[in-house]
Amino acid sequence: MATETMSPATDRSNLRWVVCGLLFLATTINYMDRSALSLVEPILKHLLGGDQDLALYNRRYSDIVNSFILAYGLGFLVAGRVVDRIGVKKGYALAIGLWALASISHAFARTALGFGIARFALGLGESGNFPSALKATADWFPNEERALGTGIFNSGTSAGALIAPLLIPWVAFRYGWQAAFFTTGSLGLLWLVVWLLFPYDRLHSIFGNPAASVSFSVPPATYRSLLVSRGTWRFALSKGCTDAIWWFYLFWLPKYFNERFHVDMKNLGPPLIIVYVGATVGSIAGGWLAGYYIRRGHSVRMGRRFAMFVSALCAAPVALVPFVHPLWQAIALLCLAAAAHQGWSSNLLSTPSDMFPSSSVGTVVGIGGAAGAAGSVVFTFLVGILWTSHALLIFFAAGSAYLLTLFAFQWRAPANSPTRAPL
């Protein structure tokens, strides 16, 4: 009787989705860690003096948020290069170990300075997530499936933001706000154990993406050559203009629902869940749309740009949020906007692996992440100033950023890069 065995192609296909699942879980935990602060913010508001001087508290809260974003950007400059040098296995383990411990450290903070230090450490650790995950995606997925793989693991950002409103307020009310940070940090340590047991390097050498396996042996490009590459800066400037919008949704939406629609902490879950379900769908749909366009005979570059254009159009209506009054209308517009951002990100995050060999992807992603953080710091600072009286300007910027970025930096991007053969 003949025995059935899986072909190498089947093994490769199965393993790439296993890896993608691990990346998804890590990204989910990543976003649960960073969103925990905004979900316990109504409690911290009393702890940090928001009852006495609301304007001062808003500036302090903005500073705490910016501590994370600043460290995130600085960490990106190093994390991407480290991952390229030591590999995905060790780089990811180092990153999640640091951010899990930093998450737990929030439980010991009592002042704005203490929370700022904890957020800074969290940002340094979390800066290793996307360089590691995108490098892993390049190692395992072919071009036509890479945006889908990126979309699936990137949907962990939405899944984390979706699960967090259910879990964190419940834990905070039942066991105290400190327990929320112990919970998210412990989940990171649990993932770390699983990752250390997973034989990533051995399986990649046998079943990894053949094209990536060839480029994997190519020495990393010099930092200087990547810094002067037009492809690097198109990616970096695109991140700098649009990452800030997602930070705004993540850190300020709970506050917006509380102040504008009087949704208290116990009831924040449903509106946030709806928004982030939309974001999850958008992340996967954006990756699928690019792959569908490519499979119909279009170039990889045009497939990415088409999906990004559709996403940019869907993001524009969020500018109407300040004009609506029923809560459900605001939720619907924000749901569409979050989906659009994640669809955009799934394709933008795939562009470095389209243009550069695997050995340089982490570094390029790191440069782009640093630019994204820099733009986010500026935008978050402005939000802290404009929040009380000029919310209209904030939402108008959120709605217009994607179309402006697409036509300024992406639409006329060259099809190839000086560090890689044409696609």
C-alpha cells in the first residue's frame, strides 16, 4: 500500500502559515501592551491630577504617550540592524523579553515621570516587533502572497486592540489597575517561551521561501547605502506621514468616546471592539486585494499602489466625525478609517521586501519605523494642544494624510531599487 507524503511545497506552505500565526500572536500581545495605558486612563486621570487641572493633565498624558513613541522611534534605528545581524530568532526573543518586562514595570509607577520611564522602556522593546516580523515574512512568503501574510500578522494590531478592551478593564476593576499590566506582560513572557522552543532557523533553511533563501546569504547593505536609497526614503516618509494616525486612534479614541459621548470605562469595550474588528478585516482585505491584482497580471508595484489607493479613499470620511452626533455614526466612520489604515499598512509594510534583499529588510523597516515615530511624536504633541478646542483639525488631518502621502511619495515610485534587481 502506497504511503502518502507531503511534498516540500506543501510543507513550506503549511509552515509559512505556522510562522505567520506566531507573528500574529506576538503582534496581538504587542498592541495589548501598548493599549493598556489608554484603557486604564480614567483611573490614572485621578492619580495624576486630572481632577484639579484638566489642561495640564492632557499635556502630561501627551508627554507620557510621546515617551513611548520617542523610544519606539529611537529603538527602530537600532532594532532593524540588530535583527539583520543576529537573525529573526534571536532578535524577536530579545525584543519581546524586553517589552514584556517593561509592561510589568508600569504597575510600579505612581507619577507622570514614572509612567514616562516605563513607556520609554516599552517603546524600546516593541521597536523590534515589526523589523523581526517583516523579515520573517520575507523569509517565508513569495511576492504574490507577502502582502496577505503581512496583512494577517499585522491584523494582530487590531486583534490586540480588540481583545484589550474586553480583558484589561475587567482585570483592572476586579484586581486593580496594576494587574492589567501584570497580565499583558505575562502574556509576552509566555509567547517568548513558545518562540524559544520553535526551531525557526532549522526549518527556514529547509522549507523557507527559495528566493529569500538566496538573498538571505547576501551580506546586509551598508547603512549609508540604504540611507541614500530613494526606496528607503519613500518608505520612511510614507510611514512618517501615516503612522501617527494609528497612534491617534489607539491612544486617544477611548478618551474621545469618554469625553464626547460620555462612554465610561465599563462600557468602552463595545465601541472599541467594533472599530478594531473593522481594522482586522481591513488588514487582511488590503493584503488580499494587492495579491488579487498581482495574480491578474499586474506588477507587484502596481498591485501595492492599487490597494493603497483604495485604502486612502476609504480613510477620507473620518474627517466627518466631529460633525456627527449619534455614537453609532462616529463608530461607523472610525471603523472604516481603522480598516483603511490597516489595509494601507499591510501593503506599505510589504514594500521593503519587494525592493531589498532579506538581509537588509530589517534595517530599512527600522529606518522607516524611526521616521514613523518622529512624525507621530509631532502629531501627538499637536493633538495634546488642539484636543480641547480644535478636534476638527485633528480629524481632517487623519482623513487626508493617506491620499496626500500616496501621491507625494508612492504613486511615482520607481519599480526597482538600486539594491535589488527589478521586480
